[in-house]
Amino acid sequence: MNQKAKKPIVKRAVKILWTIFFAGIGIVALIIILASVGALGNMPSIEELENPSASQASQVFADDGSIMGKYYLQDRVNVNYKDISPYVIQALVATEDERYYKHSGIDAKSLLRAVSSFGGEGGASTITMQTAKNLFTENWGTKNVFLRLLQKVKESIIAVRLERNFTKEEIITLYLNTVEFGDNVYGIRNAARTFFQKDPDRLSISEAAVLIGMLKASTSYNPRLYPQRALNRRNTVINQMVRSNYISASEADQIKATSIVLNYSKQDETTGLAPYFRMVLGEELKKWCKDHKKSDGSNYNLYKDGLKIYTTINPRMQLYAEDAVGQQLSYMQKVLNRQDNVRKGTVWNG
């Protein structure tokens, strides 16, 4: 084949390639536009973005202000940015999104890396995108490739909108208040209290690294269930903090030489002070919720709306009362067991 015959073929091939290229760009642009206007599924309004909501546990307080128990579907209580240890923020940024303070919701560099390696060198989700997923998107665990890609498009759009409406500190607080830490514990406040019996602003570097390490897989890296995995993951987070210049290498070596010290205690409806009282109280509160409405016209929900219920229960007197009942029941059981018909098993005979 001579050179003159080859030229039309090459031109045709180049034209086809350019056509495919621009058609692909057009399709992607169309998907983004359709997703933005909600044609491919619900998208949050500006009002919803400005007032994001997530299920919060309702708390029952004794007369001294101590927490007696909770009612919840997801064990979550929100905190403010100032109430979170800086070590938590540093560990999160270093591990999950090291360019968090430089991008506007989408990290182009991470996106290119993820696409070029087909996800083999890590994902492209930023903290803002993960916040969008936690707050506003559904079916995020689907295995359908098309739905997952559509999900990513929606996450990206919402992430950009979040960046326009919130500061970086507000976004990272939203994320830490909504993310799951395992054992049906949601949010950094409840995670700190459940695993270490501390408020989140009191967490050490090691404790912060343990909790942030759980975000990759909250069950697999749960220190209560898999202490060695959690330890290895904590050390990985510590290394990331060194890489991001949050801590020194010598400081990291000292922390990695220590073990994880848990102080685990999970409070729910069946544990804590006065469980029977709280069971009856819960039924009364459900009736109250049916008769009272929020500002948007909907009824309150005991398990989702983060209600604060204050009682007149005195914790010390309640403990005395429960102890007295326990002792009396034990005594009465001994008296019962000494009865002849009980010992012989004839008590039920006619």
C-alpha cells in the first residue's frame, strides 16, 4: 500500500478517535448536568445542605446531669469542632485526605491516580465526598458498577456544594459526627466515650490514631474484637502523621512501642442506671412524640431526634434502692428455697 492510500485511513482513524473522545466528554457532561438537577435521583436542596441532619440518640439525664441511658437507632451525639482533639483532626487528614485543606471537595490528583491504577493505589474520595455520602446519598454499598459510578458523580457534586456552603472546620466536624466506628457507635464523641471513656477533646495521639484507623474497616480494625489488627492499623496512622509533619519520628517510635489500652463500656437502653424506669419512660416519651411536632410540622422521633430528657432521679439514692431490692430478693429466694415443698418439688402438686 502506497503512502497516498495510507493517508485517508490515518485521517479517518484520527477523526474516529476524536469523535469518541468528544462524545465521551459530552456524555460525562450530560450525566453531571442530569445528576445536578436531580434527574438521576434526589439531590439535596440548598436548605438541606445548610441544615444537614443525621439520626441522633436521645439521652436521659439524672438530676445531677449525669447520663442514665439512651434511646437510639444509631448511637450518635454531635459535638462542635472545638470539642474535638486536634490529634483526631490531624490523624484523619493525614490518613484519609492529606490535601484536604487545598482542594475544593474533589482532589484531582487522587482522582487521576485512582483512575490510572483502577483503584489499586487507593481511592479518590475526599473527606468532603465521604461526608456527602454519609449525609445525603443512598445505596452506597451497591455492587452495581453503573450505580456506583452514578453514586460517585452525585457525591462529587454534593461535595463541591458543601465546600461552597461550609468552612473546612465545619465539614470535618460533620464528617466526624456522622461516621461509623463499629459496634453501632456513630460519631467521634460516642466513639471516644465507648472505647476510652473520654470526651473527644481529651484523646491522646495513640487513642486518636486507634479511632481514625477504624474508619477503613470499622469491624476488621475494632480494637475490642481484633486487638493486633487494630494495633497495626494504629501504627499505620501514626506513620501517616509523621509523613504529614504532624508529629516527629521519635515521638511516633515512642507511641508505636506502646500497646492499645482500652476502657470499653457501651451504654444503651438495657444498661446504666434505672433500666426499668427508663423502659417505662420510653413508652411515655413515644406518646409525647406523637402529640408534639417540630418546626417543620413532623412529629418528634425518640430514636432519631437527639432529645435531651431530664429526670428527678438521684443517682446515689437510686443505687441504694437498687442495692436494697437486690439484697431483699436474694434473702427472699433463700427463704423460699428452705420451704419443704419447694425443696421436694411438690409445690406444684394439686
